[in-house]
Amino acid sequence: MNVLERIRTLRLERGWTEYQLSEKSGLTQSTISAWFRTKTLPTIPSLEKICSAFNISLSQFFLEKEDEQTVITEKEKKLFNYFNRLSLQQQESLIKFLESL
């Protein structure tokens, strides 16, 4: 799945500009524009804000088809729980580490 295309599609389906998405998500327009300009993926906390603006869950965001069910394994739940206990700085460090693999 192309995360940036999914954000663009959801935004356009609602008839929103990048500015409107920034207003609804609490992110700056420059942040959102930079993702598309530099082809950079948003962090999980930023993606959560985007999903909140669209009034969908993260799992709904990643569904390939509307009627598809998302199943999260026990290992994935454990990973999410550990991730959510980290500070924002620790989350960023972990993401950078994982991207370097």
C-alpha cells in the first residue's frame, strides 16, 4: 500500500485541501506538504492524527478493500503495546532504527 496515495485519496474523497486536512488533524500544512514533496512517510503519531481527522482507525486506513477484515496477531498487539509506552522521542528513535534495517 502506498501510504501517501491513501492519504491523498481520502482527502480528495472528502473534497479537502491540504490546508483543511492540516486544520482537522492538528498537523501543519508544511508537514503534510513535505511528505508528498520528499516522498517521506508520516510517523505513526502523525498518521494517527490523520486517521482521527478522517474519523477512521489505523486498521481502517490500511485496509486494501472496504469489506476486508484486519486481524492483528498477538505479537503485533504486544509490539503496539510496547510502542505506545515509549515517549515520542523514543518512538521516533525506534522508527529510525527500523527504517535503517
